[in-house]
Amino acid sequence: MEVTVKLHGNLCDKAGTDTIRLPINDNDTVDTLLIRLGKRHPVLLEAILDPTTGELKPYFNILLNGHRIQHMRGIHTKLKHKDELAIFPPEAVDG
């Protein structure tokens, strides 16, 4: 099983790419995927998650198949095969 992560704004520069495909397991959630992403690109994890709380940093938006995870279960939203996660840093978010 696999998920596609699309990076926007300065996150592309940090990762050196705009698209990353990552394997997932049956019970993976957005936060477990971000930790896995952080093993490949530690600077991304530092940019996206607050190191003291483990929560998404303010003004970051993550869309799962076009829907904000904040309207689901946040970073605890469960993933499934072929999901697409789009991560937008604060400067890439439209008003």
C-alpha cells in the first residue's frame, strides 16, 4: 500500500522534490506518515510538526484527497491505499 505526498511552497526546496511516495500499513495515520517522511527528510518534520506537542504547526494546511484534515481527525486521520496528501506551508496558503 502506498500514499502520495505533494509538497508545496518552500517544502519542495527542503525535500528537493515536490512529490514523494511512501509505503503505509493498515493502521497508519497522518502523524505516523509524517514521522516516516521525517526519517527521509528530517528538515520537513521539523518544519511541519511542533517538537514539544507533536501537533501540526499553526497555519500549515494538510489536505487528504482535497479535504482539510482539520475537518476530519486532524493528524490522527487514518490513511488508505492511494490516498494523496498535500502539505501547504503558511506562505503557500491562500487567504
